[in-house]
Amino acid sequence: MENSTGLLIRRYTGLLTLTCICISCFLAACSAPTQPTYRIGFAQCTGGDDWRRAMQEGMERELSFYPNVTLLTRDAQNNSARQVEQIRDLLRANVDLLIVSPNEAEPITPVVEEAFHRGIPVIIVDRRTTSKLYTAYVGANNTEVGQTAGQYVSDLLKGQGNVLEIKGARGASPTADRHMGFGKTLKPGIRVVAEVSGDWEREYVLKRLPAVLKQHPEVDLIFAHNDRMALGAYQVCKQLGLDQRIKLVGVDGLAGPKGGIQLVEDGILNATVLYSTGGEEAIRTALKILRKEPYEKENILETMVINPTNVHMLKVQSDKILSQQQDIRRQQVLQTEQMKLYKSQKVVLYILVVSLVGAILLGAVAFISLRENREINGRLERQNGEILTQRNQIMDMAEQAREASEAKFRFFTNLSHELRTPLTLILGPIEELMKASLTSAQQRDVRFVRQNALRLLRLVNELIDFRKIEGGKMPIRATEQNMITLLREIMTGFEKPARQRNVSLRMLTAEPELNVWFDAGLLDKVFYNLLSNAFKFTPDGGHITVSVQRLPAENVVRVRVEDSGQGMTDEERRHVFEWFYQGSQQRSSSGSGIGLALAMELVRLHHGDISVSSQPGQGSTFDVRLPLGNAHFGQTETALLPLPLPVAARKPTEEETDIADESPVENAGKPSGFSVLVIEDHADLRAFVRQKLQPHYQILEAADGNAGLRMAFDTIPDVIVCDVMLPGQSGLEIVSALKNDWRTSHIPVIMLTARQAIEHQLEGVQAGADLYVAKPFHADLLLENIRTLLRNRAYLREHYKRELSVDTTLMSPQRIDRKFVQELAALVEEHHTRTDLSVDELARIMGVSRVQLYRKVKALLNCNVTDYIQNIRLTKARYILLHESVTVADVAYRVGFSSPTYFSTTFKAKYGISPSEFKLGNVAVAD
């Protein structure tokens, strides 16, 4: 039940609200407009800048009396296509009336008719269109303008003379009308001897008129269709010395410093025919139309000749009109400022009234509501405290749930990676046993062990894929491939178990080839899981059918996997695609509950859909629908070329096929002179790798990253096999350190890891690893990779030796190994004249031990340091013998040999000829 204080507060608050509403309504009523507002669109295009400016000023003069009218102006600058687009822009602006001054009749007519049909009044100014579908026309009669000009010219020339006519733009209605009216009115003794097209602009007259005047020197008078072209004709006549003889008549008669009136006043033109712009008349007609007042459809403006007899009077009148217009504008500005001041003062007054009323009401309420507010604040503080406590509890619970979920994901990920190392130790010896001579029973047992190890590997891979999908890190790279080929390859792996269980496995498709965009490495897992699931629940003698069909109406391809198994209940069907769901107890005897959920997520990555229909005892049918084309993929989801499938994704595992891998048997031999450093923290795996490599190489071992890095620097092995996850420094850190140190930069590094994702492999390659091998791996493959790396290293050694034999100073340091060889060559070049130059001194200058220098040079150049120094000295000696006239003894001492005899012996041993014979015979020897 409410107390009296709260009720009083509500009453006062309602009174204040009602008062504010009344005052607001009063303000709105006072500020409401007393007359309607109009928006007029003006699409201007005709004439030059002075003509358009005069028409615009005429409209503004008339609009100065109507502040409720807004003029939206668009100027197309004599471009018809631009004017059409501007008219459409004005129509989109929802103008109330449209004024159009057409540039050309035909291009503008359709859009004017469109506006007329939409119910928007259209006034045509100055030039006409080819249609009668407009509301009103305002403009002078161009035929009458031409007749007026012809009559005046006939009188001026007294019935005899030759005339040159400068016409406007071709296709413009004023050009044709003025020419026709002018020609009809000329007296018989006056003839038009030439015509020039000036396109309404003075510049064209300046270019074209001189040649015509030279061809027709008999011209007595020039009639131009506007004053701008007449001014250009005057300038040409003045250049040719004809300005005193040839008379000039123009059309327009505009006011202003460059208008026709001023040109007649200055004596430049003999006369001009007044052609009113019609700006004021167009606005007056527009307002009549908008106010629903009577108006004339055809509003023809009067014309007259302006010559020296009346030009002064007209100029005085135009100047007075301009002065009055400026006064009107100043008065309008003052009126606008006064209105703004009045409105602002009125608003301030109303605000003061509202504030006073509000202050009185609030003052009355404040004292009464003080105690109520204190009590309300107390209740709110207690409620806020409870809310904060509950929020903190919820946040703690959410954090605990997040940590538990993250711990679960970390457990899955770490467990999956940890299982790969034991699987390597299981599958490696099994592969060796399968190559040995065993009894049939032993072979069956070994295959059984291998089959279950591969099953465990598949489950591990599914867990890793689950973790990637949960973390949103499952990449997709789709390419256009044949869906039929992919399905046939997958079904091939299931043919053997189908024969053993007498299950009918077949494919139905109407197309031998069906190209679809998909990631084969991911989609392979989808259909593999669907077929594996079908075989799991289909009894012996049943049937499994895979059908492929293109659905053009839906623009998708449908792949259907149908079996004759025991089917599913409605409850199982609703949850079959959920993670870790295994159905009823009798159905969950095998499987992890990941396969179908993983299949759904992989199909969704392809922007497709998967569904199931099933009834108990009638089998199950899974439908996979994938969109055709690649428009649904993002830029990072497609690849230009098909990506190779992982080996595990290309075939089903041994649990379905029982097919043993056939790997070539590696012939064991004696250990070679090469050394391999194995850095692995797992003792059993380290022992397994040692056992497989020891018959072929000298093996060095390290159990953590720090020890492995120290051993690599100390021993300079030929190859390093390194795990990624190591105590101390990680494998990636070891690779980076080795490749950035010139002592070990030449050593090939093979990374062993349980992380198979593309981003992990890319991370290893970017760190500098030469090879990335995922666990579990095949021992023979690892052995062959080591041999390939050593063979490539030998090719690189030969490359460096060939470079040295040509010119050691020209090698570009593109890599650390190349840079090392360059620095060593430069150092020997600098000190090769010293007879006491030793390997120890070179090692000291380069900051390494003698052993490290020897092993680095041996690995890169396949020679010792002493032979390398001697080779450079002999190369220098050969050059000196060929190009300088010196004795053999001088050459020996110059290249650092202790005696000429030792030099001659060494030179002959390398080149097969003594230095003296080489110098005398100038014989070219081979390196």
C-alpha cells in the first residue's frame, strides 16, 4: 500500500508534466509556418556563363519576394547527357515543380515527359523540346528574333549588301529558328554570302572566322546568333583591319559589363536584338502553377532592337534594377537577422517561464520527498549490494566453467599429442616385424596389433580435429575437383571388408564426372566416417549404396549414403550429430561419438548441410548437400591447385581393410662417416631412432634442448633430428639458433613432432627446418630423408667449389653459409702473402675453435683449411704468371710460399706442369 508522501510526489510530477506539455504545444503553435513551402528544381544548360548567370539572377530577383520558396539549381555546362542525369537527380529530390532550360531538344524530351507523367509540373524555358508534354513554356520567339534582326539589317544596309551569318550549335532549336526568321526577312538586294558555325562560343569564332573572311572580302555585315560570337567577330575584324568597314549585329542584349547592352554602348556592336532570359517570368509562372492560379501555357517574351539610339536609356534602367536588387537583398539580410533575434528571444522567454514553473513545483516537492528519497536510497543500496554479490558469484562460476572447459580442451590436445610418440614406438617395430619371416599365426597376430594401432591413431586424429574445430582453427582450402573420383577412391578401401561380410557395396551416379569445389583432405573424412558408420551397423549380407545426384533447382550436389542396418529411434536421430553422443547402450559398444559430429562440422565448413533419416529396423540414410560453384567461399578458403591428401586421409585404416603396407626393405650396411645428432626427450623414442640409424651413421644423442644446442656447436654433426616439444629450449628455438649461427647454419635439420596442422608445419619451415616429419613416422622414410638431405648437401658443396674456382670475390651473401665462405675467402685473400699464415690464426680471427673451422669448411667445401689456403695461393700464382713479367721465385714469395722449390712442386702437383714451363709456353691449364 502506497504512503501519502509517494502519492503526493506522483501528483506534483503529473502536474509538472502537464504544464510542460501545454507550454510545448503553445510554442509549436506559435512557431508553425503561416504559408506553405515549395521546392523548385532548375536544370540549366543553355548559353554561356553570362547568359546562365543572367537567367539565375533574374530568378533570384523574383524569388527575393518569396522566402518560402527554395530553388535547387543544377548547371550541366552545355552537356545534354549531364543535364539528363541532373534532371533525374532533381526528381529524386522530390521537387514540387521542375524548370528546364534544354541544351538540345531530342535528348532532353524523354526525361521531361517522364517528369510530366509522374505528375510534376514542368516549365520549359528558352528552348523547346520535341514534345508537347509540358506544363508551360517561357521564352522568346526565336523566329521573331531572327525576323527582327533581318528587318534591322535590311534597313541598316539600305537594301543592298553582303552578309555573313554566324550560327549557333547544330541541333539547337534557336539556331534553326533564328536562321529561318533572318533569311525570310532580308530584302532581295541583300544576300548571305557565307555561314560559320560558332557553337554559341567566342573561341570557335576566333578559330573559324578568319579563313572565311579571307575567302569573302565582300562581306559588309556580320550577323551573330548571340553577343559572345559577335564579340569574337569584332576581334577577328580588328585583327584583319576590317572593324571600321564591317558592321556587327548580335542577339541577347544582356546587362552587365560584358553584356550586349554594354557592347552597343561602347560602339563594338552596331546593334543587338533583345532576347530576354525569362528568369523572372519562369518564377512567376511557377508560383501560379503551385498556387493553383490561372496561367498561360505559352508565355512568349517580347523582343526589340537595341542600337545607339536607345541603348543609353536601357543601360540606365538595367543599372537601376541591379541597384534596387542589391537594396532588396540587404533588407532581406537585415530582416532575416531580426527574425532570428526575435525567435531566439521568444525561445529564451519560454524557457524562463518553464524554468520558473518547474522551480516552483520542484521546490514544493523537494521538502516532502526528502525522507522518502532517503528510505528509497537505503533500499536501493541494499538491493545493489545483493545484486553485486550475485553478479560476483555468477562471474566466479563462469570463470570456473571456462577454466574447466579450457582444461578439458588442453587435456584432449595434450593427450592426443602424447599418444603419437607411443604410437610411433608401436608402429615402427611392427613394420619391421611384418618384413621378417614369420609363421602365418604370427603374421596374423602382428597384423592384428597393427590394425588396432592404426585404429588408435585414427581416434587420436579425430580428437585433434575436434580440438581444432572447437577452437575455430580448422582451415579449409577448397579447389575444383571430381567428386565421383573422390568417392570411388574412398569406397575402394571398403571393398575387402564388404566381400568378407558379403555386403553389397555399390555407387549410383548418372554422371561419370562431377566437378565440385571442396577440400579433399576434409571431405574425405566426412564420407569415410559415413561409410565406416554404415559398415558398423549393417549386418552381414546387407547392402550399402552411395548415390550422387546434381540438383539444378537448388544449385547443389547431393551425396546419399544408405544402409540396411538396424536404424535409429527418433531420440537417437535428433542427437546423432552431437559430440560424444553414442546412442543406446547396445549401440555404443564401439566408437567414440566424434565421427558424425566431426562430419557435420566439416560439411558446414564447406557451407553445406548434412541430414539423416532413419527408422528402427529399416536402416539409415545420410544426405550431404554441397553448393555448386565457389561463390560461397571466402578469399582465404580457396586454392588455385588441389592440395595433396594426407596419407591417413587417402585410405581407410587397417581396422576395415586388413591390408598391410608394403614398404621397401632398407639394406643395412656399415656406419658411414656422417654423424647424426638426435635431440629427443623421450628415452624410448630416442632409442628407437638410434637403433634404426646406427647401422648407417654415427649417432649423437641429447635429452633436452640446451644440451642438444651445446652438442651441435661442439661436434658440428652432418644432420640433426630434433623434436619440437623439448625441455629447456624448444625445437623451434634450436632451429632458429642453428640457422642464425654460421658455424651450424649448413646443417640440415629434421623436425619430429606430433603436431600435424598446416600452421604448425609452416611455423617449423619459417624457423628454418629443412624437413617436417609428423609422428608416427616410418623408420625407412626417415632414413631415406636423411640420405636425400646429405646428397643435396654434397651438391651444394660442389656448387661452392665451382664458385671459388671462378672468382671468390664475386659471391653474393644470400645465405649464412654463402656469407661464411665469402668471409673466409676474403680473409685468406687479405693474408695469402704471409708465409706464416696458419689454421689456428684463421680460427682465432674468425672467433671459433680450430675443430669448428675444420668441420665447417669440410662440410661446405669437402676439403681441409690448409688445402683451401693453398688452392687460393696457386690460383693467384697462375694469374700472375699469365699476366706479369716476373720470375717464378718472385711469384712464390708474393703468394705466401716459403720457398720457390716448394712452390714449384705444389704447382706441378696441381696443374701437371711446372711454373717455368707454364710461363714460357703460356699454357692454359685446367682446375
